[in-house]
Amino acid sequence: MRDEIMDAQNSSQMQSNLVKDILNNIENLYRVSSEREITKIQTEFLRVFHTKDLKQLERFHRQLDIIAEGYRAQAVYHNIGHQPGKSCIS
């Protein structure tokens, strides 16, 4: 039982850090990208967020990171299981 609680807490913390990084990336992109592109990104983020699927959220985060790299608008990473500067796209 204790392990299940710890796993749930870790998963929740991981999701929280992913969401923070995604929102920071969206905010940074807002400064350098078109409104149309930001609207598409926000809509997709909300769709993925509402699924509550951590794998989909991680995938979206990796894809957004690539977009942000192109604009040099990446967010500062939290400890979410990957290293800054290394792409996690699979």
C-alpha cells in the first residue's frame, strides 16, 4: 500500500512539473510566435491535459520542446526524468 501511495505521489509530481514546463514554453513562445500557432498549441495542450494520460502529456512536452528549440524559447527544466538540451522525442 505504501508503495502505491509513493508511486501516485511521484506521478502527480511528475505531471505537475511537466505542466509547469509546458506552460512556461507556451508563455515563451507567445513572445516570439504567431497568435495562430499559439492558439493551436494551447488547444492541443488542453486536449492532452484533459485526458490525464501522463504518457500523452510527456509526448506533447517533447514535441513542444522541439518547437521551442526552433524559436530558442525553451523553458527552464524541472527534474522530470530527462536532461536539458537532450530531445526526448521517440
